[in-house]
Amino acid sequence: MERINAGYTIIDAVRIDSTHEIVIGRHSSAPSPFVCWYCSNGDDYHTGRYCSTHKQALLVLADRIRSAADCLPGI
């Protein structure tokens, strides 16, 4: 199922736990065509970091994954 938020189509997603994930969205006509958001419950997108390239968005995604992993118990 395709997900869209604020005109951005979600193209990458990494699940952190049962209710949280980090996603990348793409909007081809936006001034910043990529965004990396935290997402809760599958539809609550927040704390977006907007990027001009997919590579930049992937680097933000990687940083956010590392930060989330630091907060998970047992890791």
C-alpha cells in the first residue's frame, strides 16, 4: 500500500519497534524533494528533515537509526 504525507510518497521505511519507524519521502516537484521523518502509528509523521538528494536523506535516516538504537533496551 502506497503511503503519502504532505505530498511526499514514502519510498523507504525502517521499523524501530511495533509503533515507531523512520521513513523517507519523495516529492518530485517540491523545493526539497526528499524528507526524512519519524513516524508513529503508521500515520503520525513528525520532526522532518528536508533534503535535496536521496543520498542526503539516507544519511539522515542512518543517523536517526543509530540514535534510536542507542535508546532501545538490550542493545
